[in-house]
Amino acid sequence: MNRRRMALAALALGLIGSQAGHLLTYQLRFGAAAQQIQSTGAHAYFPMVAKTALGAMSAAFIAGLVLVGLARILNGRRVRSDSEPSFMSLLAILFSLQLATFALQEIAEALVAGTSFGSAADLLLWGTLGQLPVAIVAASALRWLSTRVESAVGLIREVVHAALSIAPAPAPVAARAYARPDTALLISCVAGPSLAKRGPPSSLRISST
């Protein structure tokens, strides 16, 4: 996967993963009351956003697995790639995105509710506890899928191209050919029997003359 696609995938996964990390952060911080806090007041939007984010993440992961599995079935071997992105680089990118999104989300919610938001140390501490585990899982999944999905798509294209290239060509339409009659042959066929009946001149007839 080229850098542009990897950057877009990391950005999308970081934004989606931040909602899962937000959910985990509140669960660790407030325990059983987390669900009630996240569904009332300024947080009323969060359950729908979290469900959508988790659904999109699951759908993308399942789609990647389907492509890899299909390529393995068609090719008969495991889908691998020689080049894989650095795990630490992906982890740093995803964790930074998720932590920044979490902090901005908390500040925006506090401003809407008219309450004071926590200090930078609190946001960093609770954000790290909730976002880091999600970032580790997301970085591992993205690293594994990014190379194998690209290789799987290439293998599927090769199999489809090979199947199309060996497909039988349509049979040509037979055209009736009309050959010109051989005039000499026709004459010889017609005149042949009459010439065969006529023999050479008789020697008696020549001598009598």
C-alpha cells in the first residue's frame, strides 16, 4: 500500500478508534455509571457515534478478511507480502490522532455543557489509559491488513485476467463458398462420351478412295 493510501487509512482508523478509546476511558473512570453519563446531557450524541464507529471498523476488518480469504482460495497459498509498515510508526500515528481527538472532544463537550473541563494532566492520563490499548489493537490490525489486502487484490486480478484469457473464442460463422465452374472440365465431361464412340478412320475406307 502506498503512502497516500496508508495515510488515509491511518487517519480514518484513528478517528474511528478514538470513539472506542473514549468508551473505554469512561468505563475505566466511572465504572458502572459510564453508560448513563455518556448518554445524557452534552454526551447524548455519543452512543450513536460510538455504535457507528465500531460498526464501520468491524465492517472494514471483515471486508479485508474476506478479500484475503478469497485470494487464498483462488491462489491455493497464504497471502503474504515482503514489505510491511513499521508497527511503532503506525502505533505512534494512531495514538496521537486518537488522543488529540479525545482531548478536543472532551473540551467541546464541556463548553457545550457550560462546565469546566479537566486539566491537561487529567486529559493526558485518562486519554492514555483509554486510547493506548485501542491504538495497539488498531495498529496491529492495520499493519496486518494493509499489506495482505493489497497482495490479495493483486492475486485476484491475476486470477481473473488468466481466466478471461483462456476462455474459448466464439466459433466463426461458416460462410458458403461458391467456386467458379471450370469450363474446360465441363466441356471434357460432356464431350468425353461422344468422342469415345467415334473411332479412328477405317483403313478400308481410305484404300477404296
